[in-house]
Amino acid sequence: MKEKNIELLKAKCSKESYKKLIGLNNPKLHNFIAKYTKLCNPDSVFIGNDSLEDRQHIRNEALEKGEEKKLVIEGHTVHFDGYNDQARDKAQTRYLLPPGVDLGSSLNAIDKEKGLREIHEYLKDIMVGKEMYVLFFCLGPTNSEFSIPCLQITDSGYVAHSEYILYRAGYEEFRKLGDSEDFFRYVHGAGVLENGVSKNVDKRRIYIDLEDNIVYSVNTQYGGNTIGLKKLSLRLAIHKALQEGWLAEHMLLMGVHSRKGRVTYFAGAFPSACGKTSTAMLEGETIVGDDIAYLRKKDGKIYAANVECGIFGIIRDVNPKNDPVIWEALNSEEEVIFSNILVTEEMIPYWLGDGRGMPEKGINYSGEWYKGKKDSWENEISHAHKNARYTVSLYALKNLDSKLDDPCGVEVKGIVYGGRDSSIWPPVQEAFDWTHGVITMGASLESETTAATLGKEGVRQFNPMSNLDFVSIPLGRYINNHLKFVDSVNTPPSIFSVNYFLKNKDGKYITGMEDKRVWIKWMELRVNDDVEAIKTPAGYIPKYEDLKRLFSEVLDKNYREEDYTRQFTLRIPENLAKIKRIINIYKIKAPDTPAALFRVLEEQKKRLQEARVKYGDYIAPSVF
């Protein structure tokens, strides 16, 4: 470490913190910390390790600085983001690109030199009067090929506290690094705080440097903009995965249990409001993760790991009926951070859809709240924000899978893609092979908007692999990386599509909320070769007799053949229209799209057209 950096860090750190810092024999790490200590100019620097004492210090800081407040249940706190700081800022989330690097027109980018100059201007002296927290975490299980060490620099006790809940301790991982620079880095400054929240949100910036694996975030507290190891890390990981031949995906991981005690692991990608969390939390199954997974090859098989050990989840509609396991965790003496909900005078939290009714008054993200309160635009303010969140450890859930921290990960035998689709995909369908599944199910994923979010229902949004917002490489290369991923894999995982939102022409749903428990059980039987399937032009579908038995066993429900026919009828016009849409999107958005995508879609189009000539526009499963 440079002499001037030693002097700076000794002056800013306590003796104990400095000792922890030099306990990591990595001059490049030290110089990076010194650089941002000098730039941000905090009054002091706290170096955290993996100890319970350091974790408690961060909890205390969040409370003492007013970023969190204690709630009635021991271990529970509440955090409020500013009224205009309630979600990921897509417009100000940009990639810093050096000259000559092009990620495609769909990605929000800025010249690296210009972006660094701007972000460094914002960071200059941003921590005056504050303490800088320097913390070490690990993405993925520790002591594992999945592990990515991470350095977080922040002045927010709330951000630091959240990461202690959501991620595995990483100080010891940095001990093993030596002088390597192979780690992710995050620099966050909340900026000027007013009533405990970031004031200058008009100067909010989230800049991502893929070249040096650094994320910068300023003038914001909202977790999606500031908790560096979450979706900001996913962007870094996708770029790293392309270079190293693995996958970083927006996927759940779950163990599906057979009646004979067999456990089969599935990964699954779903856009928002399409059933991702409810699938990960299905009754009778176990959860490994609900959000982000890394997938790697080993010994001719695919293994995956949850990069997190906690959930930063949307709390809206979490109630005892719909989410009994999460509800129990949120009402027990576990460590929980609630954000942007309403708190009553008794320090009891309330949120939208909790099933308890709406209080008359309290404190929420707008300050003092009462029924009928309006903002400056005369919009009525709800008692809790629709994007309100909870942060809780996975270890608090009684349905946690025992392999969460297995350094080998879990062997993935099935991958599921799901979207909100009223008219095309059947409730469950299996691809012919890996390439067919990647292209017709993953790369072709669409999801319909809802009236509640955009004011117009049924608008299809293209969202390949449910990862479009986070893809940090050209889309064609991203698809190609998936196609090549199974090279040298003996038996690639089966790929499935699911659709919980299929409707009749009268607009009524034709599947039940609990039916997904049956679809996942059928997939488990398929990947273990326990049942056969019907081949259609678009993929394999279940046989009626198998579903009838599963509905009886799983749901104690009689499954009628007329329901089966209605749900699994092949809708030729809608399928052909989708193929046309997807081909056009890739031709416009991704000039580097692999030829295999167009070939596979054209082959599917031909099969559908031939079936149409023989059987008509809508084909019952019995025909096949």
C-alpha cells in the first residue's frame, strides 16, 4: 500500500478497524478503499468483518442515524425511502463504456470517461460528517466455485444492514484472494439526508463499470439502486459469465419432492407478477432461492446456487392465506427490515393486501399519513407503497432446502420459463430439447401488462429469460451463450414453459391458483422418466390420465377431461402471430442473433402450419 494511503487510512480508521483492513494482504484492495476514502471524505471509516459484533454495530448505526426505527416485535425495524425514491431508476442506471465498445442500442450507456468524471464529482465530500462502512460479502456459497467476493463501500446503515441479512459473510473469502483483483466493488453515497432520506434525488445516478467490475450509486437509498450485490451485481455477473462460460440468471431455485422421498431441483425465470415467488414457495416443496442463480457445468451436469441467503421481497399481498410461511417469518422474532409500509403509533407495520384492513393514520413513506391524504399533484397517497418491501433471511423460513449453502450447489434437472399469457402457452409444456427450449420458451418469453400497473391490460412485453432489464451484453451474444452452455453436458436439463394466466375467449381464467402444484409435480415426473407425454408441433404436453391422478393426489380434486381439453388445446393463430413478433424483434434489436434462433422458429412455424392444414386453427390434445 502506498505510504500516503497508509497515513490516510490510519487517520480515518480506529486501531481495530485498521487491524482488520491490513489483515487482508491485498494492496490493490487497500488502495481502492483509500481512493474512495479520500474522495468521499468521511469523518471515520469502519472496517467490518464476519463477526457478530460488527453486524450488531451496523444495526445500531442504522437505528442511531435514523435510517431505521424499531418496531413492536423484537428484531424488526422499518426504513423509509424518500417519496420520489421508491423504485429502480432505469433512466439513470447506465453502463460506463470505453471508446469502441458497443453493447447495442437497447442498453443505456454513457462514455466511461465522462460518466466517471460526473460520478466522482457527486462523490466528492459526499460523506463529510458521516462514517464510511467498508464491508465484505460473498455472492454464492462460500468456499465454492460459485463464490464471488464483494466489497461494499457505503455511508448508509440501512444498506449495510440489508446486505448483512441478504448475503453471506465474505471477509474470510478476501483472505484467500491474496493480491487478486477478481472481486466485485460497490461505492454508494446516500448524499444529503433530510428527515433520514436522500434529498437530492434529481442527482441520483447508478453507473456500472463492466470493465473494472465496479458499481457506483449516489443520492439514493432505495434498495434496488443501492444494495449493490442484488440486481446491480447481476449485470456484472452476466458479463463475467459470458467470458467464463457459465450463466447468471434471474431465476428461482427449488427442490420438488416426490411421494417416494426423491428431491429434484428446478430453476425458474418469471417476470414480475407472474408467479415466481409463489412457485418457489409451493406447499410441500423446498426453497433454495427466489431471485438470482448462477449455473455452472461440472462432470457433465448442470449445477446451480442461490447467490443470496435472504429475500428482498415485495410485501404487497403477503398475508396468512396466500403466503403462510413468509407471514410466519414476518411475525416472529426474526431479523426483518420493512420498507415503505405504514407504521401505527404502536409501531405495528401494515401493508397493502395484508388482510388486516387499513389503519386511520400512521407514518409512511410520505411522512405523517391519514386517510385521504394527497400529494402535491392531488393524487391520493395509499397507506403503504405498492413496491413496499421486506428483507428477511432465508434461514427464517421453515421450508428452506438443506442445500442452500452446499458449495457444490444443486444439480438442476429442469428449467422453467413462465409469463403472464392469456392466449398462447398451455399451463405446462416441455421443449423437444435444450436448443428448442432456449429459443421457443426462454428467448421468446413475453408477459402481458396489467391494468393495475400501466392502465392498459394485455400489452405484451418482450422479456427474454425474464432478464432483459439486467442483460449487460449484446442480446444475441446472451442467447448464444445459453445455446453453447450445454456443450460437454451429458444430459442437459429439460426445459419447460408454464402459464398460470390462460383465459377463455370470454376473458375468464381457466386454471386455478393452486393448479401450479400439479404442473410442477408433472415436470418432476417427466425429468425422472416416470411418465410419457404427447408430442405436439410446439412441444410435449401431459397426458390426461397423468394429470387426473396428480390432481387427485396433490389437490384432492377431480380433474375433468373437458377442462384438460380446454387448457391444452393448441392455438395455432396465436402461436404463429407470436413467432412473427419474436422474429421481428430479434431482427431489429439484436443484429448479432445466432442463426439457430431463426431456424428453430421457422421450423416451429412450419410444423404449426402443417397441423393447421390437417386439423384447423384450434386443435384438441386428443388429435395428437
